[in-house]
Amino acid sequence: MTLVAAPGCQGDDADGGGDDEVGEDNGEDADGTTDGTDEGTGEEGGDDFIPPHGGMRRMLDHQYVNSIGYMFGDEAQAVADPPGDLALHGYDAIGAAEIAPGLDLVELYETSALEIGDAVVANPGRLASFVPCVTESPGQACYTDIAQTLGHIAWRRPLTDAEVSEIVDIALEAEEWGEGDFNAGLKYELVRILLSPNFIYVKEVGVQDANEPEEFWLTGPEMVTRVSLLINGRIPSLATLESAEAGNYDSVDAIEDFARALLADPSAPDAISEFFGEYLDLRIPGKNLDAFPNYSEALADSMLQETDMLLRHVIWEADTDWRTFYDADFTFIDQNLADLYGMAAPEEPFGQVELPADQNRAGFLTQGTFLARNAHADGNSTTRRGHYIQERMLCFTIPPPPPDVNPNIPEIPEGEQMTLREVMEQIHLEEESCASCHKDMDPLGFVLENFDALGQWRTEDNGLPIDSVVDYGDWGTMSNGVDLATNVAMDPRTTQCLVNNIIRFGRGSLEDFNNESDEILELYADFETANFRVKELLVSFVTSELFRQVGEPK
Amino acid sequence: MRKFLKRRTFLRGATIGGVATVALPKLDAMLNLEQTAFADGSTDAVRYLSWFMGNGFVLDRFEPVGTGESWQLNAHMQPLAGVKDYLNVVTGLTNRSKETITHHEGMTVFNGYTMVDIGQGQGFFSNPGGPTLDHLISEALAGQTPISGIHLGVSKAQSPADYGWTMHALSHRGYLQPNEPITSPSAAWQSLFGNLMQDKDDRELRLSILDSIKPEVDTLKSELGPQDNMRLEAHLESIAALEAKLAVAAPLCELPMDPMFENSEPINNEQLTLVNELMSDLMAYAFSCDLTRVATLMFLEGAAEPQLGEVQGAQGSWHNASHNTNTWAVGNYYDNGQIYMMERFGYLLEKLRDTPDFDGNNLLDNTIALMSSDASDGSVHAITRQPMLLAGSGRGYLKYPGIHYQPAPLSGSYNYGQWPTPSSGNCSDVLLSILQAFDPTATWVGEEPDQWGEGAGSGTPLPDILA
């Protein structure tokens, strides 16, 4: 086999990049590099792995906003308002890789950049930390420093002299327009840099593997950018970029060290919560105030904070088994939620409390977010609750109703009083054409019928006692929220489904079992070996071929 | 903390404010009445708009009574009585989408394409197979106005399980090229008028910046594959769209104030009547100022689940109501909601009717509006007899007074909750008829027939509705 090192994977770690002696079993060579130069691990050369296409992804709006904060400070971050993300397959990251820009895209970026420019002129301190001349010696020569240094950060690569010249020309034109005002030149120079496709789009094309022509290894700068965007939620620091350009992030060990360092950064929990924002998609619809007079947007906000605090507790504070998110016997509440759940409020404004045993609550599936999101404005939906669990927790797809099925809800005979469960059993589970799909949805919702459309505990529905006992396949008999939560937590599909979703979010493409099955199964196994700790999953993911390789540019 | 779970797109634009709503001034007070020509110097501009409401019709209360010239409004079209002469109603035609997954196929009446990418492991998923009619018209009118089209929405609600784009936008430039509807009136105002109201005129400078970044787009294209090249082409089009706005020397009319309303209330509590009025007013302004001649308005997305709190008897989600027999009777939620929707469409049509155009006609005289839904009978997701309501006479292009075209009457045994029969013809014939008003050379719209001769496109316009 020809030993041709892929650029960016030279393994010549100069400093701090991980002088690797031992490769782990996730695709790197024995020397810790990823150059595909031998078949020593059995994964390089001749494998069946075909990564998804490389290409460009538009930076997500949270990544854009955080990057502005990194480059220009809080004031500029506060006014950064890029075009909204467009989701595809449930993820903005996939939309950012697949969907064409709207016609208003550049206008919205420009509006944002102009605002940022004004904010930086008024508050130049952060920019001056990269380019001191902005405050120390403002003048035309400074425009060149700005283009070189800020351009390097924003575009994630050094600029050519011609590119610097193009940018400086704009600055000078603006300075003249501003009648000699340095800050006019500064503002429009920043607009010029931020409006460039080199800032807006993240290019991930890698370098072709010498032995596997369908595989392209992301370069060091591409890798640190991809990892930073995932774990930090922003572009990498200038120091990291320069180190990557020097070849210090070409080894998988260096990437692991880098990922661990980012996970310890204060920005990591916010960035990873962006993932969960999409994974859980907790947009809580408003409620009918006649049916739920205690509904308010403030209550919905409290619900969201409850779920976010449990997430952060499991992943960051306790750094514990992900399944705790489902079977925790505690939660985090404020006065709003204490009133809703019928519990005593904690002493602090939002504090950790034990869940009351008599309501059989456990973890996320008995929190207001899940329960209220998957309900109607005026009442419960057993279908929605079950559908959400199947689709998001277990990655089990329920097809839409076939066209020849009558989806209509029959009229309940006047005077006949029925619970929602009784209605749904009649219309969703008696007819085989409906039951073939609804048998996997409504029964899971039946178990949660003791929680109303806001998540309040109840014992009656429509004036009739609630029957929450169901027998559901391998999960056996369940009678309450704890039973359901335990089954969801212990089902191996739950942790695997989280892995699938992190792949989607982290690289902007669906997992592909036709071409990536070994690597995905390996990631499942890594997660289990790490006792299902999400931080370790992230490390395994970013050091896997699933993350480090792309296919031909799409 | 919660902001990370409360997705940013949901908050978009909320920073502007939105505590007060400023009523837009009356249009006739704002127009420069000395103006006699349109932005491109022509005197014969025609506007096009698509209008959509999700979850279908109740056909036996919607389809007009009688056909031809002597037809009467049925119960659900009564809100359009004030503009009846401007209506050409087409019923009884078949939406020829080759696939059905519920709701998505209904969108074919706006583009003539069967949706693609069906399922893809996510159940209720598809993407549109081609460009919508409004985009074809924008292309035909390219360069005649500063803005190629404005795409608005009223309700923010979407189906909670729909991960594709077929229904998330009413306007598409092609496969995975949606024109996402703007649901904030303030953002819509900004998109239409914001660049015409500058404190300090830096437009030349900004045009220089745009000009200088184009080569960078080209360089990037050389490094990427065909799919990303298509996206970068769209990026260049986006640059061109901004350039066109910045190049506007002076608007043809005085500009309205920012309505200062964000439409940020949660689903189920949205102020849909107010948002519809603000969006309709902005569309009328945009047409009357000749900033654009193409618009779409998605009032409520198909399979979306909001409770329409402003509808009498509202109980539960609108989508649910379309399937819930308890809501269908006259005077109940679904029945009232159908009338409510037509009132909202009627507001826009009357606004256009009451707005003078430069040539002395009113805007409705010079507009063609197409209204439909994602199904004919919403309860069973039928696409037989899918109604297409045309409003406006298109500067004499469509019949005025309008007619009711119907190949055959609705079966007497039909009740809401069934696939309606008989159904014949092809809804896309209507699309081609409209397209030819803007592009007389057009001979086809939508997808070509497959090897079995099946396809949703059309090469045969519907002459009956033409003047």
C-alpha cells in the first residue's frame, strides 16, 4: 500500500497536539494519526464505511451570535441577529447543510452586520484585544491589521494579500464617505468581513484518503472548527486556529484533548443545550384559559427551566448516566411549578426537590414541558404523548395514516360520558387499520393520563376515574409515570436514539445505517462503556470517523 | 437558561419590541397620485398572489351554487360577497399528485409537482418537487420591481411532526429552496420598506461591499460540489435581491410606519385577525408602491394544530376539528372557522379593491389571486374536486364578472367526511392559465408525465375562465 499521508493528518505534532503512543479503537492508526496509511487497526482501508458528503454548512444562528460575542464582546453579541435557521429532518444543522438560502438571507446578514459594526465602534475593547491599534493607534494602517487578524478569526484561515487588500479598500472607501472618520472605515470593514461567505459558511471538504477514495479526512483547522461549533457553540479561538494550522490538531488524541478542554469550558453547557433544544423541541403551545386558567407564558418558561436544569444536572453537575434524565426521583421547581404540581416550593427561587411519591412522577416524561407540549390547548392527547416517546426517545418512526384510512373522530353519543382513553380505545385501537400504528402510541399516553394538559396531577377525566394501567409488549404492565419512565430509561433504544440525534446535530446529516453501521454501533458501545455519560459520548463522537470524515463535496 | 430549549427561531425578531401596534395610515393618503407609471415605466402591471389556509374545505358549503355566469355564493363564501364580481371559482377538478401521504399532496395545486423525498424514515415527511407558480411569475417579471416577491404567514403553528418543507412554505423557488413565510408584521415591514428609510444614505458603500464579496462566492463554488453550487447560486441571488433594493432611487409612494407588532404570542393565543390585517395592508402597500408584484400569504399551515380562539365555538386544534365530527355541524367550530378564513381572505381582497392603482383602476382590477388549501375535503385529505378560487381580473385577463367553472356537480350523496366525486380534469390547468397572464410564451407548468403518462403538470390552460 502506498504510504501517502493525507495533508492535515501528518502526525507531526509539534507541541501540545498529542504525541500519541497509543491509539484507541475508534479508527486512528497505531501512531495516533488518522492518515489512513496502513491497515493496522483493521478499519483503515477496505472497510465498508462511506461517510456523508462534505461541503458547506451555514453557521447556525447561535453559533453566529456566540462567534460575534467572541470577536467583539457582549454589546455586539446583544445586537447580532442573523437570519433564522431552517430545520430539515428536525435539525437546523441539517437544514444548514441542505436548504438553499432565502432571497432575504444577505439582507438579514447585512442588517445584523451593520448593527454589530455600530456596537463595536461604541465598544471597541474586545476587538482591540486582538487588534490593539483599534484603540491605540487608529489610522489607515490599522485597517490592514484588522483585515489580517480579524479576518483570520472570522474566516478560520489566514487571508491572502489580495483578500486583505479588498477589505482595506472598503475600509478606505468608508472612511472617505465618513469624511475621514476612522470609525466609519472600521464599521464597514467589519461589515465586509462578516458578510463574506467565508464567514457565513463553514466549509468541510477535507483531504482525500490515499487508500479509500470515498473518504476525506477533515483537516486540522476544519476539525477544530467542527468541534468548537458543536461543543463551544462558536468558531475556534485564534490561538487554536493557529495551532491547528501548524499541524497540532492532526492526531485523534489531540482532538480528544481539545474536546475535553472545550467540555470543561463554561460555554459548553449552553452549546449542548442548543442540541437538546432541537432534540426535545419543547415548544409549548398556549392553553385555553377557560380550561386552564393557571396557564401563563411565565409558567411555560418555568417548565422549560425545569427541564433545562435537570439536563444540566445530569450532564454537567453530576456527570452521570443519561438515563437519569428519565428516571430521576427529583426535579427542579420554582413557586410556579410548586403550585402546578401541588408541592412545597423550595427555599431558593429555583431549587432541587424530591418528587412526591403519591404522584408517581419520574424524570422528564412527567415534567410539565413534555406533558404540556404533547397535549391540546384544552385537553390531553394520548396519541401525541405516545408519538413523541416513540419518535424522539426510541427513534421509532410512525408513518402517517394511509390515505384510505378514515381519520375522523366519531361523534360521541349524546349523554354518554367517556374518558379520553375510552374514546381512543374505540377509535384508534378497535379498527386494525388504525390500531396497527396507534397501538404503539396511545397506550403509552394512557399511562400518563393522571397528568392533564398542563402536567397537573388528576385522578378523574371527564368526571370518570382514570385507568392508567396498560400492558405493552416487552415493557410489560405499566400503571403510572414511574413505570413508563423506567421502561423508557432501560430500553436500549433510548440511549442509541440519543446517539443518532447527536450525530444529526453535530455534523448536519442523518445517520446512515447502510454505509456507517459499524461506526454507529461502535459509538453505541462507547456510550455504554462510558456508563452513558453524555460528555464521554461527545468525546467518542468527535474522535470517531463519523465526525472526522466526510465524503466528496456535495 | 430556558432560551436554549425555547428555540431561537421561535424568538426571532422579538428584540424589536412589539408592545404597541400602530395602525397603518390609509393607503390613498399615502399614494403619490401624480404618478402615472409603474416602477419599470410600464403602464400595464399585473400582480399575483397566492393565499392558503390549511385543512381543507367543506365542499357542500363551499362550492358555489350554479355554474357559468349565473352562480351564487354558498354559505362558506358569503364573506366574499363584496367582491363577488371579481371571483372566478373553479371546482370539480382533480389534483393530479401521484403520491398521497395526507396534506402534502394538496400543495400540488400551487406548483403542479408531486412532492418528493417521501418518508425518509421520518413518517410525515416530504419536500416539494419543483417551483411554485408565484416563483415562475417572479421569474417572468424579473427586474421589473425592486423585490421579486414577498412571502408572508399569519399563524406560526406547524404540524408538530412534519420535518420536511412541502407545507412549511407556500412559495418555493425549487427543491429545497423555500421562501420561508415571514410571520412578524414588523419583520415584513422591514423586508419591504426598511431599506427605503435610511437615516444616512450609505447605499453606495453597501453596494460596493456586495460587489466585492461576489468573487468570494465564486471561489467557494469552485471548491464545492453541485448541490452546494446551487446553494451558492441562491446566495448570489440573495445578494442581487439586496442590490435591487438598495438601487431604488425613490419609492413611488410615501411609506407606512413600522406596525411594531411581532406576532410573538404562543400558538393557540395568536392574534390572527390582527396579524392578517397588518399583513394584508402591507401587501397592498407593496403592490401600490410597485415594490413587488408577487406575494404569498400562508394564513394557516396544513395539519397545523392551533386552536383558533377568535372563531366562535373554538374548541381544540383546527386540524383536530377538521377530523372531529362533533365540530362540523352548521354553527359549530369547523363550520364557523371556514367562514372566518374567508373573512380573512376577504379582508385582503377588499383592501386591494379599495386601493387605487396608478392607472385609475383599483389593485384588485390589476391582480390575480389564487386561493386553495391542502385538501378538498379536509377530514379525509381528499384531493379530488380540490377548489381553486381566483380573485381579481388581472387587468382584464380573467372573466369579469367572474364565473363558476365546474365540469360536473358534486354528487348528491356527498357529505363532509368523504372523498368527493365526481372529479375530472387537472387543477394544474388553472396554474398554466395564470402563468400565461405573465408569460404568454409558457406552454407547460409542473412536472412532465412519466412513462405511464401520469403527472401533475399541465400543458392545457383552462380557457373558460379567461376573458
